[in-house]
Amino acid sequence: MPSPLLTRNTTILLALALAALSAALIALVFGPIPLQVVDVFRALLLPWRDDQDSLTASLVWDLRAPRALLALIVGAALATAGAAMQGLFRNPLADPGLVGVASGSALAAVTMMVAGAMLTLPAVVVPYAVPVAAFCGGLLAAWLAARLASERGETRTATLLLAGLAINAVAGAGIGLLVLWADEAALRNAWFWLFGSLGKAGWTELVICGPILLAIVLWLPREAPALNALLLGESEAGHLGVEVENFKRRILLLVVLAVALCVALAGLIGFVGLIVPHLLRLLLGPDHRLILPASAFGGATLLVLADLASRTVLSPAEIPVGILTALIGGPFFLALLVRLRGRIEAW
């Protein structure tokens, strides 16, 4: 007979998975041009039918399906990475961008935008220049932070945090200077990119980067026992059989890779990696065996719904999705903090 705890955890994960799936289906139906639910299901299940409305099929397969799928994957990756960082730093307010990867990606991307406006790049390179620059910039910033925090073969967590904060500050100053030099077109592109957008979602990006992000989301829950042990302290985790230094490097590598890919695909989308795992931790407890997969489903749901709102609230204009994630999560987060203040102090 299954234990009540196992049954409860399974029920929670199934409910969150259903919420993510429902949000994706809602995103396929609603938009500037609303569709009938029956037509959407027919386009999804029978895409080869000759009698289908070509507009419906095009909206579903060319625009909304890749965008909804990208929102699911990016939201899941950011929230899972945030949960892993909170466990690694033993701080429920830690964010996946703490090590400087997001700000490094932003600086590299804006640099490429401004430089691209001044240079004549080959047409085949233009669509990939900014995402590739963002990915490389994020990896470089994270490598620099890890290098600064490495001492005698050990990664000092506190030093890593301080190095990340310094890199964030320098990158922010660099972005500010570049924005002053940017022309109107580059400034407009930088605005949407710096606050996040899923408007450029396509099947090519999903095929190239989707499997990597999905693999990271599926792998991180395997690290849950070690993250649980680390809650007791590094020495205690070592006594329990965790190779702490190798474990920290592995988690950091996975988080950096996930965040760099997310920023390269969708720009800077804040709050998802902080709010989702923190709220779930307050509601469900500190067990990473539940928090990590629950964060994946919760982050996917939040980002899909935020993206739906971003393209419908002021249609035909589009609000950067990063602004909406903050507007959606901030008040809810504050209300929950007020309600659960005693539990937060105990945690």
C-alpha cells in the first residue's frame, strides 16, 4: 500500500502537470485572433486534412504551437534552475542569475545589436548573431565568476555570490552605455530583448535548443538527494557521501547552461526562477525531490500564461513578457509573504 506522502506528492505533481498542459491549450485557442477549440484540436490531431481552414492551421502550427512550446520549456528550465540554485546556496531567495550569466548574456546581446547596426553582416548570420552572442556572453560571465570564486580547488559559495553581483553591476553599466550609443532600431530591439519576448519562437530554435533544455530539466531532479543533504551543510553532506565540490560544479554548469540558452532564446525573463520555486518551497516544504519537478511544471504554467497576456492585453501591440512575469508574480508573492511570515522565519 503506497504511503500517504507518496500519494500526496504524486497528486501535486499531476495537478501541476495538468495546469501546464491546460495553459498551453489555452494559449493555442486565445490570441489577437481567437480560434474555436474544436478547430484547434482538429489542426493538432489531423494536420494533413485537406478541408482545414488554412488560416487556423497556420496560426496553430506556425505561430502559436512553437511559441507555447518554447514558453513551456523556458519556464520549466528557469524555475528548475532557480530551485537548484536556492538549494545550492541554501537560500530560498537565490536566483539563477546570481552568478552573472543573465547579465553577461544581456551585455553580449546588446553589444551585438549595436555592432550589427554599424556593420554589414552576411544575411545568413543575422538571425543567429544575437542569440549566439547572448549564449557565449552568459557562459563567459559565469566562467569568470566561477574562476574568481575558485580557491585551492574549491568553489567558495559566498565568493561566487559576490563575484556574480559585481559582474551584474559591471554588465548593467555596460548595457547603459551601449543603449546611449544605439540607434532607434537597435534600441527598440534591445528594449524587447532586455525584458524578454517569445515572439521569435520557431521550430528551428526548438529543434536545436529544446532537447538540451529538456535534458537539463529532467536531469536536475536526479540531484535532489544531494541537494537535500546539502541543506544540512557542506561538511554533513560530505559525511553522507556527497562529493561536494564536484556536485557544486555540476549544478552550476547545468544552471549556467540552462539560463544562457533561455536568455539566448527569449531574452531576459526575470522572476520565474525566483518566485516559482520559492512559493512552492513555502507551500510544499524543502524536499527537492518534490520541489524540482514541481518547479518545472509551475514555471512552465506561469510563463505560458504570461506570454498569452503579453500578446493579447494590448493587441496588436505586445508587452515584453518579463514585465508581466514581475507584475503577475510580485503582488502574489508579497501577499503570500504576509500570510506565511511565521513559517518563513521557521524555515
